[in-house]
Amino acid sequence: MALPQAPKRRFASDNAAGAHPAVMDALLRCNEGHELAYGADQYTIQAEEAFNELFAQDVVTRFVYGGTGANVFALACMLQPAQAVICTNWSHISVDETGAPERLLGAKLLDLPCADAKLVPAKIRDQAHFLGSEHHVQPGVVSLTQATELGTVYSAQEVKELCDTAHDMGMLVHMDGARIAHATAALGGTRDALRAFTVEAGVDVLTFGGMKAGGVFGEAVVFFNRALADRSKYIRKQLTQLHSKMRFISAQYLALLDDDLFIALGAQSNAGASRLFQKLHSIESLQLHHPPAANSIFPILNASDKKALQEWSFFWDWDDKAGQVRWMTGWDVTSEDVDQFVAGVTTQLNKGA
């Protein structure tokens, strides 16, 4: 039996989705006329104020080119010489940034094994033996990913406990929020929910991602601990993250923050993954045991089914030895896309039944 028509939208990555129309409109609007460079434009000033309103306090927001640069820049503003970053073995800064933090910052990453990609306070406290010894790198920053690379989500209480532990040990807390829209949607879908697991929980610096929720390029680094931003404008330039025509980054965030569009798009993406799980979890061979917290699921496929389905509608391998792959939904996923993908998966699996 031939596979049905492939869905219009792929399930490979939320990076595969295009930009939301509101973002494209914002880019076109800010392209009219001339504006001062390097963030002195009206769009950047308005976007900075929009972030103040989002978090209900005065924060320092710095716009940069992309996710890796944002994380490196954030950590550069937080680390002292001879300090290390505590993170999980799944964290993007450890696995998927080509060693950028180590090379550019000269900082060791203490990447701790965490089965669900979530740190717990005990893991941080286990690193206390390094503190105070001149022979050992000093843990200085704890970096959390929200939502994680395994699609798990920290609750506000979990983040608070981690922040309290880190601060009690003299460390700072960075949050990599590349999928912060998805985490916010998963934890209540409101600004109050967002504040609860970020600024109110004790996070010092946040990488606020918009590209996986309808943006084109550029990220925002938000300093809740304003003292850490004192030299940030110099560090941003030194790390090649200062965009001269910054309005093209900040205008996107004006669109995404307006009426909490980014949260709605995160919720749509999450809903697509949830629908995918609900329609496929009863197939035992896929080993889908838990509903997704955010916008990804990680099924098991045999080699022949995986090859056929990837040729039909491409998606990425995850754990090749285990036959595990990742199916991820973007902000623009529709129920029709999910149902078409499910039809293809079930048709292929039924061939070998």
C-alpha cells in the first residue's frame, strides 16, 4: 500500500517553520524610512519597554543575532575568571553549540547526567566540593533549559528550588529559553505563568527565544539582575552580537509580544504534538508512554520503517542505536497536518504487521 500524500508541514523541527505573518508585517513596517543604528531606533526602544511590561518590572533587554550567540553573551556577562557553568548533559550549550562557550569564554561546562534533561537541587549541591579550592574550577553559573531538549518542562516551583540552591551556594542562574513560548503555554499560558518560572523564581538572566515561535532571526537576552548588565553593551559588541540595523530584530519582538502572540503560537505548537501523541500512543512499537509537555515526542522505529517515513516526510534521528527519532511540531502546525502524518505512519507500520 502506497503512503498517502505527505503533509504540507514537516515534523522535523520547529526551526523548519516560516515566520508568522505579523512578524513579516513588522519587518516591512520597520523597513520604511531611516532609523538610527545600534538600538537607538524607535522599534528597539519600544521593544525594550514591551519587555518591561511583560515582566512587570524594569529589566535590561539586549537583542542579538541568534540562539548560540545569545547564550554565550549571557554567560559572558555572568561568569568570572576560573568559573564553570553547571548544566545537564542534554543542554544545548553542551551538545549543540560546537563548543562555543568553551572556546569563546574559556569556561568549563560541568554537564551533569540527567535522564529527563532536568537538573535537581541535589545535582547542584553535589558540586560543592569544588568551591573554595584553588585547584579546581569554581562553579559560578547554573544554566537551565526551558523547555528542555527532551521536551520536558520545569515547573515554577522546580525553578525556584534550583535558583534558591544556586544562590545559597554563591552562584547565578541563567535560563536558556529558546522554547520559552512552549514552556509558558505548557505552564498556564499567561504572563503570570511566565513570570512565575523566570523573574519571580529567581532567574538572573534569561535568553528569550522567538525564532521557534514565529520569528525570522535574532534573540533577546533579558537581565533581571540588572547589575549583571553593567558591561553588557561592551561584551555584546566584543562577541560580535551587536546588529547595526537592530530594528529588524526588535520589531519582530514587538509583534510577538503584542497581545501575547508568542504564547498563542507556543500553545498551537504544543497542541499539535499532543494530538500526534493521542493518535499514535496506542501503537506499542512506538513506545510513546508519556504525553508531551511541550512540542516534541520521541518514538521508536525499526530501520526500514524509519527510512521509508523519512523519505516520505523528513524528520531527524535522535538516538540511532535505540532506533529513536524526534517528531517536533512548529507554530504553524494544523490538525490536518497531524492527521496526514498519522495516516502515513500507520500505513507504513501496517505494512510490516
